[in-house]
Amino acid sequence: MTKDKDFKRLVRARMAKTGESYTAARANLLARAAPPLPDDYEQLAGMRDEVVTEATGRTWPEWTAILDAARATEMTHRDTAALLRDEHGVGSWWSQAVTVGYERLRGLRDVGQRRGGGYDVNKSKTIGVPLAELWKAFVDDERRTRWLPEELTIRTTVEGKSIRTRLADDTPLQVYFTAKGDHKSTVTLQHERLPDRETADERRAYWGERLQALADLVTGA
């Protein structure tokens, strides 16, 4: 209790000196005692300070200090994101992005890893054909086997937007489509629940090759 009172006195003293709010002063004091961030913290978090600040009003060091103060290392991913959304007014997408970045900075997950373990791989490619051509190359079994020599089971589709599938090893593969005009479109693959980083790296290279094969097929290269 005495330590808490002493710390509150330090917070109020800083407020008087700097004009900061109680929350900002507390976060800055806690940042001094928290484990320092590595020099490459922006790369580790997956986003530059200027991008995070523009979207959320705070830098990675500031968010790290705030979440450290909230003991977010002891919280679930969902609870941390909810804290950012409900108490700090961060939008839904950015609350997820800041949570993932924080978890990486505090060693709670590796890059590409889920909080509870397992890895996800994302790979995208923009190709100079209408979206309908890319869509057909996925949903038409005969056409798909010409660029993807791998069995998959399509679970659900939202026409022209997304496909949810399972591969032969029962790992999920999500596919998302975005039109970039009348004659250009982007496909994004998300391969989920891979067992380790080595497998994730192998699958990332594999999907890069498969997307190039897809591009060659639909463009007639």
C-alpha cells in the first residue's frame, strides 16, 4: 500500500511538472521501469511508430507502457484488445494490431505466431486479370489443379470475395479477393495453424511459388 501511495505521488509530481494527464504521466513513469524495447522494435511489432501514432494517437513505446501498467502480459489476447477498444477508444482493427504488436514486443508470440501457439502465413499477389478470372481459377476444380497440385476441400464461399478451405492435412486455408479495377485484382492466402516457424517459412515459399503459377496460368504467360 505504501509503495502504491509513493508511486501516485510521483505521478502527480510529474503531472505538475509536465502538464500531462494522470494516465500519460503514469505510463511514462512505468516505461522507465519496464524492460526496454529492442532497437528494431518497429520491425518486431510489424509497423512503424508514425503509422501507429497516426491511427491511434500513441507510439509503440507509449502503448507498451500503458499495456504493461495494465498487466497485459497476464491477459488473454481478446481481453487486451477489448481493453484498448473499450478504455482507450482504439478501433476494432487497430486494437487487434496493437495487441499483436505488443505481444511480439513482450515475447508472448513470435512473428506470424498465434498467441496460443501455431503459426499463420499470409501471401498476396496482384495479377493483371479481372477478379472473375482469379475466382474461377480457385473454384473450378480442373482449372485449380493446373496451378495447385494439392487437394483441398472448399467449406464456404462468398462469391467474388472469399473462400474458406481445408487442406489435406486439415489445416485451414483462407482465400480473399480484391478487385483493383476492371483488369487487375489481388488474391491473398492465409494458411493457418502451422506447427512451427520452420514449417511456416517453407509454406510461405511454397505459396509464393503457387501464386506465381496461378499468375502464369490466368495471364497465359
